Amino acid sequence: MSKLTLATTCLLVLIRSVQADLAPTQKNSTDGKVTRDGIDLFYKVVGPASGDYVLILSGGPGEDIHSMQGIADELGKKYRCIMWEQRGTGRSKLTKYDASTINLNAYMDDIEALRKQLHTDKFIVVGNSWGMILGLAYAGTHPDAVRAVVTIGSGPITFEYLGVFSDNQIARLGACELEVRDFWKDPAREAADSDRAAFERLRVAAVAYFFDRKKALQMASELKPEDYNFRVPPAFLNAEGKYDIRPKLKSIIAPVLLLQGRQDLAGEANVFEAHSLIKNSTLAFIDKCGHMPWLEQPEQSWKIVDEFLAHLPNN
């Protein structure tokens, strides 16, 4: 499998969550936009009219923020949740996708521009998969701008761990799923409609992201091609190559919760190493749970997250 195919097929989660109505305690829903280097970056704030900002980071890179709606629904009961449309996703369109527009520093600079526009000293950052990578990298690069980080579902912290993620995904696919995947890898179908081919491969791989196969099939049935921008992952990998965010983890000073399902595709070694490098981190596992704990084991997930956030130091 080529590096670009690896990035496109498994550089993090592509599953769309069930869309729920906003909780009745939410009092605020406002749209906003940050413009940086001629690029318009959009967001929506949901939740109470005041209080801590929670920056929500979706997976991918390239996944639409609506995949994280369930997280905003829950945390928006207490916090101002920023549904951040990362560059290349949702309404945050780009005119080109290459190393000049898709790279780790650009993503982090976007977040800094957002923080300054909102006139807030610190974010609480919540991320899944690629959102974990970006959130931790931002917290290590701008340690004074982060009050806490919550990662829900592990993102590979190095290129090598991305390989583990890919291997685990393939190992969990049955013969029928592999047959469908190979069908959409056919060069003629790829040439005819590369986005459609990538989407169909990712949809059939959805079963690998869950412990509960029924939930996986339900999520796969709800996926839509517009939920993901398939031009983003190869551009990111071209820019960052054999990426490694471990040096940034050593600079994080904020409390960090690393919440992971025991059956997460990223593997436990990845999150154990992250835990060992982050000075003030808490590691929590949930049994019978894959890559998206808030979807597969919501009661346990929110109990752990709520307890962590309730005991943050006041600063």
C-alpha cells in the first residue's frame, strides 16, 4: 500500500455520529468566521452564553465537524463548545491542497487566530483521532493557551503508529469487506471517480472502528461523501512525511485526559507512550469499545470526562 493510499484509507476516523437535537440547557448558537492568509475558516459556538470555551477537533484530517455533534450536545450543557471547521472541511474551503495550505503549523496557527478573535486566554481542547494529534500538538506548541486537553479515541502520535493503525484495520476486515475494498481499488474505478472510490473503501472499513458490529453497520449506513474531503490526507502526508509529535508532548503543561477504548485501532502502545511523555496526564480505558468511545460506550465515557473536567484547577 502506498503512503498516499495509507493516508487516504486510514489517516483517522471517518464515521459520522447520529445527529441529535441540541440539549435544552443550551442558550447560545452563533456562527463565526476567522480569515487568515486569505482563507475563511468557519465555526459555530453552541452552549451557554458565558463560561469556558471547549474547542472541538474532528478527525481526518479532512473530516466534517458534524461527526462530533454528540460531543457538542453533551459538553454544550456546561461549556461554550466551538464546532471548528478545520481548513479543507465544511465551509472552510481551500483553492489548493498542497504543503503550503495543509500542514501541521497551518492548523495550529488557525487555532491561535481563533483564540485571539474570541478574546479568550485559554481553550479546553477536545479531540478524536487526528483531532487528538492536533490538540496535543497545539497544547505543546502553545502551552499557555490551553487549560486542559481531553482526547476521546486515539490518534497515532507518529508515522510508525499510523502503520499500526492501518494494519489493525485490515486485520479486522472479513473476506467480503476486503473484496469490496479491492473492488474500489481498481485503477479504472479510481481514475473514473477517485472520491467515490475512496469513500466506498472507507465505508466498508467502518466495521473495524467499533467493537459492536451492529453499531458499526449503523454508522456506515449514515456516512455521506460530503462528510469528508479526500484531498486533505495525501496533502498532509506530503507536507509532514514521517511525522512525529512526541517532542511536542513533552512541552504540555495542562492536564490531559487520554480516554481510549480497549479495541481502538491505534493500539495501546501509542497511548501509553503519549501518557509517558505528558507530565500531567491521566490515562483511562473503556472495555468493549473501539475508536469512538462517546458513541459506543457513552455512559462510561461521559462519567470519566465529567469527573476529569470537574477537578480542573482554576486558572
